[in-house]
Amino acid sequence: MAAQRTSGAVVAGYGAILAGSLLLGRALASSIGPVIHSGKASWILGRGLGLASLLSLAALVSFGVMIRHPLRAKIMPIKPLTVTKVHSTLGAATFMLVIAHLTAMALDPWAHIGWLGALVPGASTYRTVPVALGTCALLLMLVVGGTARMAGRLGRVRWLQIHRLSWLVLVTAVIHGLTTGSDTTSLRFVYAGVAGIVVALALSARLLRALAPPRQGAPGGAR
């Protein structure tokens, strides 16, 4: 008897999930239908992927800051190998989102950016400079990502100089997002929040390093 009640509850649960899914699907279909028929679906998809790329890039840079943050052991008490793997995964996810964003915008029939405009800085007829900034951010990302595992061959100092270009990638991507879309006003708090969090992390790291006592035995009190 108990088994029958359990089976009935499971069936009822699956039925409720199915009904809810159908209702949600119908609501989504009715809401995005006008967008699809307006011919701007690819533009909206591209903008959404662009915003997701920016958030992922901000998380990537923030995580990179936290790796060398003086409070890392307290804020992120995880093994260094795990930290490296998470950072690498964020990098791969960001790159894939950027490629998806670029593809959607290159194929968009409304803005007419095209593959040439998306891949060559200054070749886009739509908002030439803002789109070129996005392309430059992608090229810089390729440089940073391509040298990510070359610390031993490039030398630590040179590798860090190249890797710190990720800040320029983030700044360029933020300006690209702010100046390219027509919905910037409604998203200004998102851009401000993204920039504020990353800058706050970087400034706190520099401040704590500056206030830290010099290491004993370091020549001239070097830190």
C-alpha cells in the first residue's frame, strides 16, 4: 500500500514537472516569438553572449587577482592545483563564449558586421571603432591565453608582463560593450558592478602588499 502511494506521488511529481515545463515553454515561445519574427534574434543572442563573455572575463581576471592576493589562503582555502584548474577552466569558458558572441554578430543580418568586420579591426561599417575594440580585445586575449602555459620558457618577469595584458583585455571589453549596444543605459549598473568588483580586488591586494612588513632576510626590505 505504501509502495502504491509512493508510486502515485512520483507519478504526480513527474506530471507536475511536465505541466510546469509545458507552461514555461509556452510562455517563453510567446515572449520570444515577436523577437524571432522581427529579424533581430541573432542580434539579441549576440548581445546576450557578449554580456556573458564579459561576466566570465571579469570572473577570470578576478580569480587571477585572488591567486596572488595576500588573503587568498583565508578567502580561498583550496589547493594550488585546484586553483590553477579553476583558472584554466574559466579561461576556456570565456574564450568559447567570446567565439560564440563573435559568430552570432558576424552572422547577424541586421548590423551587417560580417566576418571581416568581426575579425579585422576597423573593417566593420557598423559602429566601426566600438566593434574594432571588441576585435582588439579578442586578439589580446589570444596573446594572453596562448602564453598562459609558457612561464618556464619566457621567464617569470616577461611572462607576467604579457599575462597582465588581461587587464587591458577587460578594460577594452568593457568599453566595447558600453559603446556598441543600444541597450547600454539599461545595463550600466552591470558594467559598473563588474568594473567595481575587479578594481576593488586589485586595489585591496596592492594595499595589503604595501602595508605588509618586509620579509626578514630580504635585501633592503624588499617585498
